[in-house]
Amino acid sequence: MAFGKSMENENRDFGWALARIATGIVMAYYGSQKALGLFGGSGFSATVEGMSSNMGIPEPLVVLAILAEFLGGLGLVVGLLSRVAGFGVFVTMMVAMVVNANRVGGFGVLATGIHDSVNLIFYTFVLGMVALGVVIQGAGAFSLDTRLGIESRIGQVFSRKSA
């Protein structure tokens, strides 16, 4: 019985790590385009300028979004300061979801089934929800947070205390 319970926990931890790492890779990829100009991206200055002038987003918020995507993505990949990284990614993806919805005509487009438009909304939604899961649940066993003891200290703030 103990072996089965241990195996169940290990499988759950491994599955959670896969979701966290996959989300982190996607976020770090897009963040590196904006922050460093990698993978055909515009780079930091051009992204800040473009998002500020074309989308009307204040420059400090653009900088925060770039940092959340890039550093938050890396944090999710290795599981370091995961709850902070997850929060940054969550907020950034929820803003991106609303911006994308407005670009395609609002959330009503979901009823049309136009795949490109729907995908713009749901893609950011799914990334944001996994990131929110990390904020709530923590990075799990396969993370630097757990290895360094960070998760046990931070997790106390977020966990319920039983009476």
C-alpha cells in the first residue's frame, strides 16, 4: 500500500513538472523574442517601442510583461521562485487574452468558431491557467524551489493550516 501511494505521488509530481516545464518553455521562447531578439523577435527596444506606440500600453508595463514572459518562463522551466514566476506569467497571459480578444472583435468571436481567432484567446488562457496552478500549488517535487527549501518556506504562506 505504501509503495502504491508513493508511486501515485511520484507520478503526480512528474505530470505537474511536465505541465510547468512545457509552459515555461513556451513563455521563455516568446519572452526571448521580445527581450533578446532571438527566434526572429524584435528585441527589447523595438518591442517596448512597438507595444507602446501601436497598442497604447505604457512602457513600464511593457517592460514588466517582457520580464514576466522571459524570466518567468525560465523560472517555470527550472522551478525557481515558481510562484512569483507563475504570477507574472498568469497576469501577462490574462492581459494578452483580453488584448487578443479585442483584436479579433471581442469574446463573442468564440461563438463563431473561427479557429485563428479562437486560438488566440484560448492559447493565452491555457498558458495563464497552468501558471495560476503553479501559483496555487507550487512547483512540485521536481524543482529548484523544493531542492533548495524555498517551496517549504513560501508554501506555508499559501497553504491552509489544519486545526
